[in-house]
Amino acid sequence: MMESRIRWTAMFALVFAFGLSACGGDANGNSADEAVAKSVDAATEAVDAATDAVAEAVETIEQELPEGVTVEMVEQGKAIYGGPGICSSCHGPAGAGIPSLGANLTDSEWLHSDGSYDGVTKTVMEGVTAQASTSGVPMPAKGGTNISDDDVKAVAAYVWTLRK
Ligand code: HEC
């Protein structure tokens, strides 16, 4: 959506600029210069509009995320999930879960919290005891890794976005 809007705005600016320069250059010698100035104005306006569209789109995405969570955190969390957090080894590469091991993180069912961002963060921070685990297999705190608390917040943000 965002990309097509930018592309559309840029196309509009080009067509507008060409149209204006094509109209210039009549008997009055100044009109060509005027047309160029107008084209530059139009292009500047289009760039401003595109910049606004990008800012608006980022704002929309962030409004849909829990408070305090940014798009960068989600991106960082995705890298931790399949990397140093080793979450994918028990929850599968896409978070769909592995039978008798890690729970499905992509459904709307939450076994160990209310599924809120804070709830998911707490589960990742503390892990799940063998008694609490439906498979009897415990989840060690932070997946048994030494990722930082900020890494936990980022990976929890990513997990939060996996829900259906
Ligand atoms: C050693 C395997 C293992 C690793 C590694 C692991 N988990 Fe888990 N995880 C589990 C198990 C087991 C459960 C509990 C499953 C159950 O109750 O059926 C669980 C539960 C969870 C839950 C709770 C799901 C719910 O429905 O409430 C979340 C969230 C979660 N893990 C996220 C993560 C994240 C993020 C990482 C990486 C930092 C991670 N896990 C690493 C095994 C693992």
C-alpha cells in the first residue's frame, strides 16, 4: 500500500512536470523558464507528499503494535528468534510449534499467559516449568540462552506479531 502510494505520487510528479514543460516555449520567452520553475515546484510538492505518506504508514504500523514496541524491535526480535535465542529449535522456524516440545506461537491460544505483550515477555523471561508445561517438557528461562533483557523484549515483540 505504502509503496504503491509513493510510486503513484512520483508518477504524478513526472507526468505533471512533462505536461508543464510541453506547454512552455510559446512566443513569450519567459514561459519556458516559468514552466521549468513550476515543474520543480510540482516535483518538490510530490516529494513532500511521498515523505508524508511514508511517515503516516510507519505511524499506522506502530499504532497496531503494543505500547513501547517499535517496528525495529520486531525486526530485531525476528533475528533473535532464529538466531541467538534458539527459539526456533523448539517452536519451529515459523513459530507453528513442535509436537511434544514447544507450543504453537501463531494461534490465538495462550497456555501460559493472557497473550498480552507483557504476558509473553514474562513467559520468555522466566520460561515454563515442567509441571506447567502441557508436554511435560520445561522451557528454560530465555530459552536457556544468555540473551539480554532487551533481546527478550524484542523477541517477545516478534512473537506477539505471529498471532492469528
Ligand atoms: C528447549 C525448548 C525451548 C526453547 C529453546 C524455547 N522454548 Fe518456548 N516453550 C517451550 C515449551 C516446552 C513451552 C511450553 C509448551 C506447553 O506448555 O505445551 C514453551 C512455551 C513458550 C511460550 C508460551 C506459549 C503460550 O501458549 O503461552 C512462549 C511465548 C515461548 N515459549 C516463547 C519462546 C521464545 C521467544 C523462545 C526463544 C527465546 C523460546 N520460547 C525458546 C520450549 C522452548
